[in-house]
Amino acid sequence: MPEGDTVLQTASRLHEALAGQVLTRSDLRVPRFATADLSGRTVLDVTARGKHLLTRVEGGLTLHSHLRMDGAWRVYAPDERWRGGPGHQIRAILANTEHIAVGYRLPVLELLRTSEEDRVVGHLGPDLLGPDWDPGPALDRLLAAPERPLGEALLDQRNLAGIGNVYKCELCFLARVTPWLPVGALPDGVLPRLVTLAERLLNANRDRPTRTTTITSELRTPPPLGPRTGTGSGSGAGAASGSGVGSGARAERPRARPAPRPVRVQERLYVYGRARRPCLRCGTPIRLADQDDRPTYWCPGCQSGPTP
């Protein structure tokens, strides 16, 4: 699921493939811009702003795209097979002599003047991965609606840009509160720490191929099992009770199982996508419900606050 970190990675790949090169092919497969042709123009840069992508080309133009839930940009060599999806899902093609960038399932694709970029990204809050990140305004925006559920507030890109549904669930877990707890009900000091943690998590994943919010490995100890009795001719109901029969053999004493050893569990995420599986922290089954039409995961054992 594209979030601020994966959008930044996409921007980096597109910038490396396109920036400084003259476009030899341009194909925008949306009705409004189907006749627009960027061929012959040099791509100046590709940058991410929150979860938005801005591809700037000479002549003062910007191609704005947004991936939302399942959009993607793929970069191919000229002779490489395209593997991003069927042809009818292609919305944009930008090519030069060395690379071809193909946009699949792009729900937002528009061409505008670079001077008008604020029209599409000016509403965004501070960018968690931006060079001008400032937690102060983000906190002010979050606290402006203290009655709003925390999960909804974190997803609102007007408060801070870059958090998607995965990070929403993981951040609420790490704060030990449910996503339905109002922002104003958070204990003192939790919200500033949560905003700081959000920036650290996204930056930690800005170059990772697979998003990870957990520590490298979680140690959990399985519950101890009961004693295990010995087997063989000397065992059985009579032997276990200590009453030998026939040969007078002594009953074999039950042998206790060895003390359980910690089990190393490798997980990338604490709660997202782990419905009904045990919590890595307490073992309680993770629960799943919708919040504002988005699947939301939480641990009822670790996280306090209202739930559906």
C-alpha cells in the first residue's frame, strides 16, 4: 500500500531514470490530457510531496500523479517486458533513450503549470519526509480538533503528510491506544512523542524495499507445558501411582519438560494485516474493524480506548 515512504522511493526511481533526459515518448491515457505531448522536453526533476508525485518538465509544466491504494509507476529498459499489469491499466508512459516509465492504475493524473502546484499540494500539512519537516505545525493541526479519533486525524494529510493506513495502525499500537480514542484524550506528552515516532519510522523505511515497524526480532516465551511421564514397561497407571505389580519394579518418576526457551519471531509489522494472530507483545489475538471505510487493526490487550 503506497504511503509516504514508498512514494518517496518511487520518486527517487523516476528521478534517476528521467531527470536530465529528453523525453522521446509521452502518452497520457486520460481523456482530459490525451492530446498532450511532452516529447522533446527535458525532465527537470521528480519529487514527492507527502503521497503526491510531481514530475517537472521544461517549459514550466508539472505532471501530477497520486497512487492512492494500488497505483504504481514502473521503470523498464527499452527492451524489457512490462510487468506492472494489463495494458488497459496503463495511464501514462514517459520514455527517453534509456528508460521507460509506465504508470499503472493511477487514479489521479493531471498536467498543470509548475507555478500552480499549490493547487494540488498546497493543502498538505508538514511533510514527514520533506526537507522542511517541522513537528510544531503538525501538532497544532492535530490538536485543533481534540474530539477527532486519533486514527482519522493521523490519516488526514492536512495535518501531516505521508501517513497511510499501515502507519496509522502501527503508530496507534506503539502509543498503546486504539485508533478510536479522541486526540484530546491522549495522556500528556503522548502526541508529541507519537509525531516524532512517525517521522522516525518513515525515515527508517525510506530506503527499505519492505516496510518494517518492529524491532528486528521479538522474543516471546511460550507457556510452560505440564510434566511429561516416562514411557515403557515400567510406566502406566499402576507405575505412576507407585504400586508395583508382579516383578515389583518401581514406578518411573515423571520427567519434567525442560524450561521453555525464548522463541525468536520475525515480523515486519506489529498489528497491520495480522487479524486473529497473537499480539507480539502480549499474545492477545489482533482484532480487525473498519474505521472510515479502512481496515483497522489493534490489540485489545495492549491498546486502551474506545472500540467499535
